[in-house]
Amino acid sequence: MSKNKQEHKGNGTKSLESWIWDAACSIRGAKDAPKYKDYILPLIFAKRLCDVFDDDINRMAKEVGSRAKAFNLVKNDRKLVRFYLPLQPKDPEQPVWSEIRKIANRIGEGVTTHMRAIARENPLLKGIIDRVDFNATTHGQRDLDDDRLSNLIEAISTKRLRLDDVDADIIGKSYEYLIRKFAEGSGQSAGEFYTPGEIAEIMARVMDPEPGMAVYDPTCGSGGLLIKCELAMEAKMKAAGQENDAPLKLFGQEYVPETWAMANMNMIIHDMEGRIEIGDTFKNPRFRAENSGKLRAFDRVVANPMWNQDWFTEADYDADEFDRFPAGAGFPGKSSADWGWVQHMHASLNAQGRAAVVLDTGAASRGSGNAGTNKEKTVRQWFIDQDVIESVLYLPENLFYNTTAPGVVIFLNKAKAKNRQGKVFLLNASQVFEKGDPKNFIPPEGIDRIANALIGWKEEEKLSRIVDHAELKKNDYNISPSRYIHTGEAETYRPLSEIVAELDAIEAEAKETDKALREILEKIGVWMSGQISNFQTIGLSSEWMSLLPSSKLAAHLVARTRISSAVIYPSFLSTIWRVVVSISNPPTRLSRKQGSMRAAHGWCRRTPSFCRCMRPLVQPWSPRFR
């Protein structure tokens, strides 16, 4: 074993991670390092390419006699190396990276020129290594001045990244470490490119990919979920004594250009080959079957899409040409595309395919228990009725870098085992975490506990249980594990994030009802034609009339009665609807006052807890409430 390799083995991963983070901080310190990730990641990537190219040159030099001859040989036949770098030092004994390190004047311009030259020689690197202009300015001011760029280059130069110095697995883990450190300081934007490693590992282990399988991530970010699947497969094969099996075929699509470039660099630096496309997966999925033009089918699909996207309309779903949104399920609603992504993933699976997707916790429960229909619940019911949902994992809070919400992982299986059909395995891992700074994390023993329970469907008190479809139906297709599995705290308190999600759904329903109510009132001439006196004749004060539409009135009732808006909205909207209908269309044998009074009293008898809320509204004409 060489001295360098011995030194590397002694230092371990932590030493390399410290180096890579120190290099990032050399620009302006740890606080500002994430701002410069688009400069830092390509430079470290280029350093790895240069050092591996040096390895190739050294290997050929042993055969042809010298590095100078090796440089000429590879220049004439560039297929001898995976990536050809047009950077030949005047002294062939010097490392290739020295061509970048020696730039003394106009450093930003020189680095950009070298990066573009590398991209020209390697079509696979176009748009990846050359997309950043190291000489860019904003209002005449350099975004990254030459002094700081020089500091960064020198910091990166302190470590060799040749194959003899550091394995692909070690540099890959360190690169992932750097991406995670950037996520810590990137706020909301972190969700665009990073899924916490422990969640990715759990998903990969439960997906249990086999050698040669095709794995797809429609919202791949920096590629972490795909890489974890490959690593999980390799670890399983190694444990079984089979280390030379075919690698996975990795496919991903990413919308943000900078993140797409990050994913490609991450794959290459892990020494994994895959295909990462750029574009909007929802509107223009790039992976399609060659003959039919329909979606390509994969063995496994993993994803962590942006939660609660609200920019897709019903027209987008109606215009779909890929059979992703079946008639029985359809449009999941404008307020959240969470189940739209699940539908896309389901349509991207082959007949034996399995999937895992990270969603907002509300996706597991929104609409359940509310009066009337809810589009998200309808889609969720379709998946349950089709018996495609295999498991649901409720995560701890404050794991993700762009939100403190816990999130859920929904696992799909198009070919569930016979003994699992008609059932769903639910796991509430809300208490399986350790406090961290700045985020909580799931420790290794927690990862094993969760993954093993999901794989084996192991029931454990206050952690997991198997629920049959009849019970899910009884609970109005709520599949949130926190609804069925109560931890010590959950027995008294429901998760705040889940309550907020339900309130959001109630607010959305209130807005729809307001709109419908306004349309009815316009038709009967009460709202627009000045016949508001109909309300005055039954004793409604000007204060109440000024609070229409009903969401404002409900908000006023919250303030007056101190009853939760979660009670006010569904209850009040139903009641006000009955009152309005009775006023405008009273029964033939009743006066308008009697008709409206009966509507209010009849409903309140069925909902006694709401009577106090309705008292100030109906008191002017109803003796029973005085």
C-alpha cells in the first residue's frame, strides 16, 4: 500500500470532509459559503477530474515510458480515458491541476476559459462544468473577485483526489457532505436540491433495488435519492458476497438548471453513470417509451417533489397525454399537486414496480372528515381502492432544511404480496430522532429500526401497525400514521403541522363555498339588486350584513364566541347556507321568518356544540335562543 493511501486511510472520511468544507469557507467564511456553491462545486469537481486524469496519464506512462508520451498518446486517441482534459503542463511531470493553479492575472477569466475548454472536449460535461462564469459581474462589480477565487483555488489545491488517494465512495460521501452543509445555510431553496441522507437511506433500503434495475427520480435535485439506491444495492450485494453485479440504471429529471448541473457532477464524482435530463417533469416528462411515446416504465421510482405546488391547473391535468390521471381519480385540486406527483410516479412504474415519495403530512389526511367531497381525498381513495399503497411513514419534525414540518413517505407497490393485499402498514416515527444543530436527525439505530419495520411489516406498540382497508374507509380514507398510532405525546396532542394542514383545507373549502354562495345570491337578486332588505326583515343588523361573504362572518364569530375556526367554518357555512335557502325559498306553509328559524334550529339540534356560536346570528328572530 502506498504511503499516500496509508495516510488517507488514517485520516478517514472526516478529514476529507473537513478539508472540503474549509475550502468552501475560504471565500468568506461558513456563513456565506452556501451563497457560492455554484462556484465551489464545479471547482472541486474539476479538481477530481484533473487528479483522476493524472492517474490515467501515470498508468499509460508505465507502458509507454514517460508522461510526455502518455499525454501525446491520449491526445491522439481520447477514447483511452473517460474524460479528456486539454490541460497539459509545460513540464509533463507537473500535475494537470497546476494549469488552473498557476493563473495569476485575470483569474476569473482564465478559470472560465479552462472550464469551457474541458466541456468542449467532453460533450457529457456541456452545461455542467461550464455553466458558471467565474468572471461574472453585477452592476460592474465582480460576483466573486480574483482574491477570493485565488483563496478558493489554493484551499482546494491542498488535497490530492487521485484514485490512489481517495476512493470514489469517500469523495462521493464528502461531496454529499458539502451539499448538505450548503443546504443548512440555504433556507427555503434547500428543498430544491437536498433530501436528508437518513430519509434517503430508509427509502432506498425499503425499495430494495436489484442489480441492473432501472431507477427513476422525476424531481431529482442533486441526485441524492438515486445515489442512495445504488449504494443500498451495492451494500446488499456485498453482504451476500456478490460484488460484481450489474449497476443500477439511473434516470432523473430536474427543472432548475443549476441543480441539474449539481446532480450530474454528483453522479460522476460518485463514479456512477446515469442520465439526468433537464425540464419540467410535470408538463414535459423527458423519459418516454420509444415506440408508443407514452411514459417509460421503471422498476423503482423515488422522489421528494416540492410540497403543495399550486401552479398547476385543471387544464394542465386535462391536457395530459400520458394517461397519468385516470378518470376515477383525476385532478387533485389547485391548492396542492402532491397527489398529482404520486399519480405521475404510479404511471411511471412497470407491472412489478415500486415507488417511494416524500410529501407534506397533509397529503395523508386533507379532506378526510370534512363535509362534502374533496379532490385530494378522492385521489387518495382511488389509490387505496386500487390497493397500490403499501406503507406510510410519518417522519419526525425538523428534519428538512426548508421546513420544520415532519413530512410523510408514501410507499407504492403495483404487485403487493398476497398476504399484504387489502392492508396498509403505518409507521409513526415522530419520536425516533435526536436533537441536532440546526436540524434534528435520525440516528443509525433509528434508521435500522424504521427500515426493518417497513420491510418486514413488523408491528410495534406506539410505533407501527397494520391497518385494513375497512378501517381506512371508516376513517374517511385518512392514511396518516398519527391518526392510528399514538405515541406518548400524541395521545393528548395532535401534531400542530397536521392541524394546520387541515385548517388550510377548511379555508380552501370556505373560499369555494363563498364563491358558490355569492353566485346563488346574485341569481336570486339578494346580493347585487339591492334586495338586502330580505335580511333586514328577519332582524339581521347592519353589522352582520357588512360581514358578508360568509368567511368574514365566520371570522367574526370566532372573535365573538372564541370557538375554533376549525369548528366555525364547516359548521357555520352549512348553517348559513340553510338559512339563505330558507329565506329565498321558504316552504309554502311557513313564513320567511319561520322557514329560516326552522333551518337554523334543525341543524343546531344535530350539532349542539355549535348552538352558542349561532346564538348571536339567530337571536333577533328566534325566541328559543333568548
